Amino acid sequence: MPNLLLIDAKWEGEVNLTERLKSHLKKNKIKSLAIFASTQFNKLDKLIKDLEKNKIKVLRTKAKRANKELQILGCDCYPDSFNPIVNKADLILYIGDGLFHPKAILLSQKNNKNPKPVLLFDPIGDKVELIDQKLIEKEKQRAKRNLKRYLAAETIGILVTIKPGQQYLAAAKKLKEKIDKENKKAYIFIDDTINFFHLENYPFIDAWINTACPRIGTDDILGIEQPLINLREAINPIKALEELENANL
């Protein structure tokens, strides 16, 4: 067996409080920040020190699935992924590039009536971008449609991957038993990589349940006709739908 050496791919530069970022925070009268970063940029001592010098309180936490404080993973997209500091902050600051990781923070708030916006700060290009409730509203509407269609479905396909860390075959079997007891029919589909193009080969399936990475159930479902929900929602879909509905009240 070959030796395995893990090396952190850190950005060699220093993350600073640039004038562009400082101006945005000042203009919007931000007094407190919940701060997160992708692993390349999680050396943030200088930035945090500069923020505090400008009388901005920095709130830090370790996400549920992360290895260290400040780190954010794409699968941390559930309401219990973060402790209450997200709700206490005026704004959430994400240091990195792209939408994949900060979108997880927004998705974790989809049951909140007033989700906090996320400010993206790319220290390499000194880019500042705000993503807010508009994105969450789209996700909420799509999630509600899928849950309603799932509840009306009679034949369910349960997707299981054999990838380590994402394999929930035991949970899929229990879920199949539960669905069968509801006088519906459930089938378990097992593969290494879930290819959504292959799902069209099973037109008799009315709805799908994803038991692998939860982002599959939010980001990768645009190309299929049947509704798809994640394992957590499938355990109690009526409750999941009620939580989404209540978030709009």
C-alpha cells in the first residue's frame, strides 16, 4: 500500500481588511460578524484583529462537520450545522471564492423566517459580493414543490452510494420498511457514483430519496423530472414541509 501524505493547500498571501471590504461593512453599519472560510483561507488572525480594531465583534464557531474553527464544508447545510452565533450576528462573512460553500450557510437557514445574508470576500481579487434571501427563497420554493410531489408519490426510489462517509444503506433499509408499511412501494438503488442521467431509465419511479451528500438534493437535481428529497426530509416529510411553510409566516 503506498504511503499517503496530506498537505494543506494554503494560500500563501495574508488576508487583510481591504478598503473595499471595510467600506461595505461601514456603509451597512455592521457591528458583528459570524466568520467562516474555506480551508485555503482559514488563517485569519490579521483580518480578525483589524475587524476588532474597527469595533466589529467577530463571532467564531466550528461547524458540525468541520475539523477546525472557522472552516466551512459544503455538507454543513442543515439547521443544526452551526451553533446560534449565526443568528446573533448582523452579517455572515465568508472568505473564499465561488458560491458552493457560502450557499451551504444560506441553506442551513432555509427554515428561518429572517435568514442572515452572507457576504463573500475573495481576498485574492479583493471582490465583495452579497448573497441574500433571494437565493434562499428559490431553494424554499423548490423544496416545497418536491416535498408535496413526494408525499403524493406511490413508488419511491432510494439512492445509496457506496462511497465511504456517504454510505447510509442501513438507514435506507429502515426507510424502505417504513414506506412499504404506508402501502407504497420502495426500491433501493446502489451505486458508487450517482449519475442522474441514468435515473430516466426508471420511469416507473414517482419520486427519489437521496441518502448521500445532502447537496445532491439541492444542487444536482435540475436535470431530472421526478422530485428528489434528502434522507432527513424523507424520515418525516410532513414535518419538513410544515417547517418550510412556517418559515414564510
